Amino acid sequence: MLNLNSNIQYIKGVGEKRAELFHKLGIYDVDSLLHFYPRKYEDWTSTKSVKDAENGESVAIRATMISPVKEAMIRRGMTLYKCKFTDGENIINVTIFNNKYLAKALRVYEDYVLFGKLEKNFTTASMSSPKIEKLDTGVSIHPIYPQTGKLTSNGIAKVMKTALEAIDEIPETLDYDIRAKYGLISLDSAIRKIHFPENADDSEAARKRLIFEELLTLQLGLLKLKGSGKKEKTNVNIRDDFSAEFASRLPYTLTNAQQKAIAECVSDMKKDVPMSRLLQGDVGSGKTAVAASLIYTAVKNGYQAALMAPTEILATQHFESFSKMFEGTGIKIELLTGSTKAAEKKRIKLALMDGETDLVIGTHAIIQNDVEFADLALVITDEQHRFGVKQRASLAAKGQGLHTLVMSATPIPRTLGLIIYGDLDISILDELPPGRQEIRTDVVDSTFNGRIYKFIKDAVARGEQCYIICPLVEDSEEIEELKSAEQLAEELSNGAFSGYNLGLLHGKMKAKDKDNVMKAFADGDVSILVATTVVEVGVDVPNATIMLVENAERFGLSQLHQLRGRIGRGDKKSYCILISDTESETSKNRLMIMKKYSDGFKIADEDLKARGPGDFFGERQHGLPRLRIADMLEDIDVLRQAQDCAREILAEDFNLDLPKNKPLCDQINNMFRELTY
Ligand code: ADP
Ligand code: MG
């Protein structure tokens, strides 16, 4: 007798050797085997006769074998088997390549189902290497599993069947009330039906149950991780909305999207539970003005606010633009970063504690550590597009009772947003301020290098600046990345651009050195910045008009979009040049999406479609567990239900202490155990 914990090798027909093949698929015990789901199904239930089938059609045919197998060696290691079948009217000539096991098992006058492509002409019908099964087991829906090497889909299916026959009823993980409310079948029948459905309704019901459970587990885990799902009341009391007053001070009119986002945030801030909102907006959509408006309202209500940026230089830029925007308002602003002198730091901290300072702008680390506030009401975090789940958790813990807004330029598709930021409300800036210059994007191969370098030199001669992005190397090869960036910078400064002011920026540099290089570029002391993708976090250099990306096919489209957002920020015409020598049509088409679209959301959707969520998550490092059955794009309705359900469960039993929630609790631990941040 088997149970869920039984080792895979004890399933009849597996053994030690084949167990190793299963291990490669991450399958060690019966439980993990049962959760290895089919990729798709082949429907062998509607069989056809030769007469009714089209030439070239993939069909299932019921047929009797009428001649014994003849064997012919074509060449060493390649044997051909031939035999004849009939469907009662027509003869089908079947050839089987190399599959001795199958050929020896076939018996004359027995009934089979043949599944494969039927070739027909006037006189004969034939099938080459069809799948063949005995009639009694063959006429069914066949699961197709992802296979590796020697382990075929069919082999997996056989083992699956044996295991399912050998185990007792699979213990239920979801409470009866939940199953009733969301219309879910039991886990036992879901598992049995996902592998061997009798019809389409079966597999549909099984999928729904398993997807729901997977997304519910994910949501519960995320909500618990963030310590939210249960909101504390806030003591902050924002009574009046000053956003109109703020808008009237701006030299431009806010876009409709900006106005809507501001209204949504202010309405949140007036409530007695803290705001937790995500402001998503493409590069250049004007997130800063939204932030400024909210800060203005908070301060005018007598409170303090904090604005956090991921780098010193960004914090400094924000400090400068806020100082300008708030000129003449009496709002007192301080800049607090790692390089603020000790005495100055002390003064700033005191002023914050006394409530003398209204707004502090700085890097995360500083604000998260030991700064105390007199009346902090609002914390805004900028450019969090590399935000991991864990970082979010620590911010949430810090922000007990505070209004928080996270601003992100990552145009993640909505479904993913719902998963990743499941506990946040979302405002979207889907409109750019008027009068923006379109960036011209071109995809070329490296034979254009000479011309491109000349183009860059002309731009530099006009006093403009340029980014050159180094080829991307795998994450695991950090040293390679460093080498490639340094190498490219050296090659260029000794070659095409000797005599030019080149700067080098890569991820392995100390924060301080990075900031210095970035500052030199922002100040115009460096004309050409050779960099890795670290520059994608948004510093404003309006004078930079060219973005050149080497080996562009190695980048994700969203990443290219992010990089492209570094240019076109001033009034000069800007150019994005993607260099790629790829031969692959798919890669070329992907890059053409960049030429075609300028909308980050559109690009993100296309990117996700082209590469699948696995890659999307991998590269983005959102730190989410891998999903086995749910599809990030397709299953949005189930996702919504799972989110509702997760909130209900946590509202009743936040620690999942109740016995009925124990199985879910175990599953969460399982799913999140493999998480690396
Ligand atoms: P991001 O969303 O990338 O942070 P910013 O807030 O830096 O974008 O805004 C980009 C530029 O657009 C800034 O120079 C800002 O002054 C300008 N801007 C913002 N909103 C408007 C608007 N409604 N009309 C015109 N210009 C705007
Ligand atoms: Mg910004």
C-alpha cells in the first residue's frame, strides 16, 4: 500500500533506476508525483474511420491488427517494423521506428486504438509511428506530461495511474465551506481528474480547484508575509484636501491621470485606516508631481512626510525639484543621505524630532533606521521597480498606521500586479504629459557600428550626451559582467572614442563611486556613459539623447523600455539604437516590438506573452514562488476569487491557528520554503 509520503521508487514499475529520472523532474515521493500535472491532453475518445478522416489529419482510429510484425534493419541502430491493421473497411499500413518494446507487444487479431497522423491516397492508408494502445485503455483522454530524456509522457502516465490506484483517498486541504462557496470539487477527485479526465468538464473542474488552491496559498503567504490583510486604525487625521491649491502653483496643468491618482490618494488619506497604494506610471508620466501634491496636503494638515529614493543621486535630484516646487510655500525640506556629514545629520534628526522640518528626502536605509518624527503621516517610496516581496514586508512593518505610497515605473501587466501587490490599491498614470517627443528606435546589426559611432560623435559635438549599455551577462556570472563592462569601456576609450570623456558604471561599484560617476554624467563632465543596466533606475539627464544597447536580444523588453526611458527627457530629439546580430526570427520580432510601441504596459504584455511568466518572474526577481498550474495571464478571475477568500480566512484566523486551516498553513510553508529573496 502506498501513501503520499511513499518514495517514488516503491511504485510498481519504477525502481531505483527510473526513480532517478523522476528526481530530475523534482519528483521524489507520491505527493510530488501527483502534483506533476499534464501539460495538455490528447482526446482519443472520438474515434474515426479511415473513410471519414482527412488526409493528414491527426486522428484516433479503432483498428484490429491483421498481419504479424515484419522487422527490417535499415542501418545500424535503426530498425523498422511494419504491420497491417483494419478498421473493418480499409487497411492501414503502420510503420514503427525503433520501438522494439511496442512491436513485440502487438498481437494479431487484437483490437487497438491508433493515434497519429493518417496519410491517405486513392488506394492505401498509412500511419507512421502512431501511438498504439489496447482498445480497453486506449479510448480515453490521454494526459501529456512534460518529458525529459528517457522518461516519456506515456511512461509518466502509467506510473501515475499505478500510483492513483494504489493510494487511499487524498486528504482534503480546503474547508468544506470554502469549497461550497467557490464551487470547488474535492482535492481527491481534482487530482484524479486532472490526470485522467473522462471529459472536458472533468478537466475544467479539476483545473479550477487546483488553480484556486495554488493562488489561495500564494495570496495567503504573501499577505501573511507582509503582515497585512488586517488593517490597524491610523491616528493620522487628514481633514482638508489642498491638492487644488497645489495644482494652481504648478507651471503646467496636471494630466487627467495625475488628477485622478491624486484624488484617489487623498480620499484614502482622509479615511481612518492607513493608505497602502501603488502608483504605477511609465517613465515620464509625472509621478513626482503626484507625490508632491500628496506631501503638500499632508504638510498643510500639520503633518510631516518622508520621500525615499533608492540612490543618493536620485534623492538629491528629488530634493532639488521639490525645493523648486515648494518655493514660497514655507514648507521646510531636508536632504538626508549616507554622505550627509555627522553634525548636519544630527541637526536634521533633531529638527525632524521637533517637528520643525516638514519633509525629509533621502535613501531608504537612513529613514528606516533611527530617525524619529514628531508627526509623520505619509511615506512615499520612489522607483521601487526592483522591489522584492521581502523588502515590501519590512516597509509595511515600519509603516504601521502611516499612509504609504509606493511609486513604480515597472509597467507590469495587471494580473502580475494583482499578485505581487495583492494587498495594495493601485492607481495608474496611463497618460503622458502633452508635448513629449517620440523617441526614435532602430534595430540594427553590428555592421552599422561605424555609422553609429559617427552619429554619437556628432551628437557629442553638439553638446549632447550618450549612454552605451553593455551586453548583459547571466546573473551567476557577476565577474563576467564586470569584465565585460570594463572591457567595453576600455576598448571604446582606446578605439572609437579615444579623446572623449567616457565614464563607466556597473553594479559592482561602491554606492559612493556610482553616485560620483552618475553625478559627473548629470553635470555634463562625462559625455559618454558606458554602463550596465544599473542606469535603468531613473536619474534625469535631459541632455542625454542617445541610448545604444549592445546585444539587445539578451535583454527583456521591459528592461529595454526602462533603459529607453533614460533618454527623451529634454526638448531635443532622442534616439534609441538596439544592436543585435541575432539570427533568430523570434528574437528579431521581439526587438521590433520596441520599435513599434512606446507604451510600457503594452510592451510588458507583449513581453510576457512572448516569454511566459517563468522568465518574466525570473528576470524581474520579484521573489515569488514558482506556480505549477495557475497561469498569470489567463486565470485572473480565479485569482480575484482566491484573493477574496484569502482575506476572509485571515480576517477570521490571522495566524491560521484553527484546525481547519492547518493543511493550508502547511501548504504555505511548503510553497514559500523554496523562496530565495
Ligand atoms: P516619472 O513618472 O518618470 O517620475 P517625472 O515626475 O520625473 O516622471 O516627470 C517627468 C517630467 O514631466 C518632469 O520634468 C515634470 O516636470 C514634467 N511633468 C510632470 N507632469 C507634467 C504635466 N502635467 N505637464 C507637463 N509636464 C509635466
Ligand atoms: Mg521619477
